[in-house]
Amino acid sequence: MTPESKYAALAAKLVGQHDVAVSEGKGFGSSGQLKVEGRIFAMLVRGELVVKLDTRHVDELVESGDGRRFDAGKGKPMREWFVLSPSSRRQWLPLAKEAMDFVRSRKE
């Protein structure tokens, strides 16, 4: 399964039932974004899943070797954005749901 088809399947599971919308915008260089309450919580960037999570959890995931912090091309990794490594055994759906809940809980 390609990352694009895996992402499409993920979006299909989340859209609608959780007030999630798909945006075709190119923010952060993504090929599509999942949003809740108008805010991005997950996206596919260069074939990799990128999610917004609590900084401490991002730290844990990076330390465990499951991925790296996301850099939007400005030379500075973003503390709340995580890129899941293609070699990670973590499932996309639970990670995306966690990101959705995290973004929904934050009122910026």
C-alpha cells in the first residue's frame, strides 16, 4: 500500500464522524491535510504522515526512534509536529486520533 492510499484510507475513517474535514491546501508542503475545527492535525508530506501532538509525546516518540520532529523547510524543527518514520510499527489511525484530540483540546 502506498503512503497516499494509506493516507486516503485514514482520511476516510476520520472524515465526518469526528467533525473532521479534508483540505487540499498545500500548507507545510503537504499534499492534503486533515483538519478539526479548521485547524490541521495531520497531513501527508512527501509520503510521510505528520501529526500535531503534545511536545512531551513528540519527545518520547523521537527518543524511541519512531520518527523525527517536522521541519517546514525553515531549518528549525517544530516542537509539536512529528513525522512518523516509514519503518515505525506504530499504526496511523491511533496516532491521528491522538493528534485530532490534542488539536481539539487546544483553544489557541
